[in-house]
Amino acid sequence: NSPSIVLNVNGIEVIYNHVILVLKGVSLQVAQGQIVALLGGNGAGKTTTLRAISNLLRAERGEVTKGSIALREERIENLTPADLVKRGVVQVMEGRHCFAHLTIEENLLAGAYILKSQAQISANLEKVYAYFPRLKTRRTSQAAYTSGGEQQMCAIGRALMSNPSVMLLDEPSMGLAPQIVEEVFEIIKDLNQKEGVTFLVAEQNTNMALQYADYGYIMESGRIVMDGAAAELRNNEDVKEFYLGMG
Ligand code: ATP
């Protein structure tokens, strides 16, 4: 009884500026209810893969030139990011991207733009605060004056406000102290287990990501070079030698 596939990326090529071939045939699958880690060093192509899935390449002058991307049974290459949010797919971009001049609560409310019901918005806000108690205590603070960890939580919390079933996270650990990284990953695990959210997490912090993921893909120079169950990858000698020191 294998779990159903939510995201199916099949042989995609991505070219920036019409000439720079960055993804050279990337295939990966994310099963319902899993946390899948997309690993690899700087410039391996993790961000580009996430942008291809959530259709955010155009702003970067990039395009998918080969292959296909499906959400459950539906091809999604031609959907807008807003269409994807309506289908339950949200991306949390690298570098957190909170609105610096808005308060934490205003940032969270901005994530609820697709919801019409005020009751639903209030309920989601309470849910976010239950998962991120730190955000509740900082709700009236301007995002610019909160810590890096709080801003990362705010970015994830804002994405949660739209009731996603699939979250794409780009380097949630970036720039955070190890203890805060662990706190963020614990919340990811909770959201996965209690809310049933499926995650695709791009990370350079292989060690942390493989502790929480079910499955992992390792990228190098625009290709997947290895994949397997997280427990297997953690014990793989090549992974230990080349990747476990990173992050
Ligand atoms: P990082 O952790 O640095 O974000 P990454 O694995 O996410 O690394 P990408 O950001 O996807 O890697 O970058 C993959 C390659 O594509 C790199 O060589 C990068 O220089 C190149 N690249 C990324 N964005 C663009 C762009 N807008 N135009 C041209 N090349 C780009």
C-alpha cells in the first residue's frame, strides 16, 4: 500500500536567460504526508527546482524547457503561483521575505489573502500561534525588529495561513543558530504529523534535514546524483564523507 504521489517532477530542464542550462533533467517524487529533503551545495539547483514547481521562474528569466511537473494527476507547469496556492501548494522562499515594516500579525494576515471567511482567518491565526508561540508574543512587533528565527517562523506561518497541503521550503535553516534550526524543524515535523502537511525542503544542512525527512534527494550541478530513504542516506559512506559536514 504505497502512499500516493503528490508531486511528480519528471525530467525537467531549466534554462535561464535563454542560454544558461541549470537543471539538466531533474526527476523527483514527493509522496503524500512525507517530508522530502532536497540536498546539495551552493548552486546545485535546489532553489531552481522549487521555483520550477511553484512557477516562480519567469521573474528570474528562467523557463522549463523539457519535462513535466504534476500535482497529483494534474499538470501544473502553466498555472500561476496564485493558482497553485488555491490548489494548496505554497512556497516559502529563501531569505524569509517578511514584510519588514509590517507587524508579525499583519504579515500572517497577508498570507490569508485567498480566504474569504473572517472566522476561518481568525481560526488559522490561532492555529499558527499554537504552533509558533514565539510569534504570538511578538505579534505586535514590526518584523524588521524580530530575530532571524522569528522571521523564518513568520514566513512559514504566513504560508500556513492559506491552508496548504504541500509546502515548499527553501533553506529554512539559513543564517540561524543550531538551536533555532532545530526548533524550526520540530515545528515542521509537528505540522507534518498533526496537520498532514506534505513538505519538500531544500537544505544545505544535510545533517539536520536527514534527521527529520522521510526521503532525500541529493543534487549536484543541476542533476540528482543520489536518492533514498533518509535513514539509508544518513548511513551511506559517500553521504557521510561529502555532505554530513555541511550546513
Ligand atoms: P543556493 O543554495 O545558493 O540557492 P541552489 O542549489 O539553490 O543554491 P540555484 O539557486 O538553483 O542553486 O542555482 C543553480 C545555478 O543556477 C547556479 O549556478 C546559479 O548561479 C544559476 N542561477 C540561479 N539563478 C539564476 C538566474 N536568475 N540567472 C542565471 N543563472 C542563475
